[in-house]
Amino acid sequence: MQRYQRALELDHQNYRAYYKLGFVAYQMGQFASADQAFMCALVLRPDSVEALVNLGAAEYQLGSPATARQLWEKALLLDPECTIAKNNLAQLRQQGR
């Protein structure tokens, strides 16, 4: 995690560092930090399917399934074959959300 933070100190426009920071934070259960990092990544690359999918997962974990749905639907508009977004949306439907 420190590696990515250091990379961002050197370059605030480093999409990959924001994305990786979000991914590591998510894996550590730090969903609010992951959410913030993925949002920063999306500012730099608004059409990043991977950032949309992972931001959706963070939003879901933070108790915002409606926001997660919107993010996953946007990911599918950009990449109709995105299996993760499809699966996540199917799980929401099964949960009645």
C-alpha cells in the first residue's frame, strides 16, 4: 500500500497507482479508502471498466447497492462482455435489490 501512496506523491495523475491502492484497500476490508481511490482513478479514466466494477463493489460493501448497480450497469455499457459486472448484477437481482 505504501508503494502506491509513494507513487501518488510523485505523480498525482497516476491512474494505476490509484487503482492498485483501491484494490489493496478493498482486499484489506478498508472499503471507504478503496471507494475513494477508485473514484480518483475514474477521474483520470472515466471509461475504466475495471475501476467502475471495483468502485461498485466498494459501494456495495458500504451499503449502497443502488449506486453499485449504476456503476456495474455503466461498466456493461462500456464492455457488454464484462463477466464480473454481469455476475454482480445477477446477485443483486437474486437478493431483490
